[in-house]
Amino acid sequence: MNFFSSIFRELTEKPWLAQSAETLDQELIEYQPGSPGKTGLKFFIAVVSVIFFLFSVTYLSRSQYADFQALGGEPWSPLYQPLWLWANTGWLLLASLSLHFAVGQVSEDKLNRLLGLLTLSVIFSLLFIFGQWVVWQQLSQQGFVINSNPANSYFYMLTAIHGLHLLGGLFALVRVLIIFSRKVKLDILQRSLVLCAWYWHYLWLLWLFIFALLTASPSTYNTIAAWCGL
């Protein structure tokens, strides 16, 4: 009887369930919760991307109206040769690169170099914001004020919102500098720097998109709007 009971247990055994349980236990042991800061940054970037995407859709839709006058694309347009915007793009790229290289300088023997790179990133970011203000002044002096044309309104709005996000990033970078001054653990400093670097890279890529959108020609707007069914 014991023999038949043993056979029955062998036949009714489900080894895959036991294996799955072991695998699950191993996964639970190896599981490491993600950084809250990294998760929060990803969520924030996703939200900002959706916001700018919606603004872009409304911008393209508005470009199909007769009162819309594009700021670029034609020789008589104020952004036909946007030299200042190209300069601002360079400033933001340098700020992003400074932070990128700063991440690799987090060690006891490279703290002076790290501080120099962080300072450069702040300076380049401020130069970008100043350059955007200069472009605003130039457009205003040429008569392209915020309420004279829908394209003007979108230009001021999109560049202002992008600039505000950069200012928010500067506050975070100042916090990193405070962490640096308090001489906390280097791993904490590096995690904060990595998040700042990611954010600056994102802001630079977002700016390239805004730059291309705002300086496109009317024919480009018409083509994209046709593709989107606007």
C-alpha cells in the first residue's frame, strides 16, 4: 500500500510549481527597489513631454489659419537666420556636457575639477536664459510682440515654459552644490549629479525640438498638418 501511495505522489507531483516558487523566491531576494529620485524624474519628464506634445499639436493646428504668420522660413521673417537661437543651443549643449563630465569626476582626488564643471554648467545655463531674453527683446523691437500674431504668442509661451523648467533644474543643481559643500557621501553626490545630467540632456533635446518647430517654414507646417489630418 505504501508502494502505491509513493507512486501516486510521484505521479501527482507538480515540479514546475515548486520550481516557479523557487524562481520567485530568488527574484525576490535579488530584487532591488529603484531610486525614488530616478522614478520621479522619469515621471516628470514623461509629463513634460506630453505637455509639449499637446502644445505642438495646437501650434500646428493654429498654423493653418490665415492670421498665422510663421517667424521663420522666408528671408523677410525675423527667424530666417536665427543666429542667437543657434548660440543659445550651443550654451545649453555646453551646460549639458559639463554636467555629463562632472558625473565622472566624483572622487576624493577630483573634487576641484568637479566643482569647476558644476560652476561651468550653471554659467552656461544662465547664458542660455540670457540669450533667450535677448531674442525676446529683438523680436519685440521689430514689432513681433506677444499678441500681434499667433506664432509670436506660441514662441514666447514655449520658450518661456522651457526656460522655467531650466530654472527649476538650476534650483536642483544648487541643491547639489549644497550637498557638495557639506561633504556628504560621494555616492549620494553622484546619484544627484546623474539625475541632473539626465535632466539637462532632456532639456537640450527638448529645446532642439522647440527650435525646429518655431523656425520651420509655412510649407513645412502645411505638410506636417496634412500628415496629421489637421
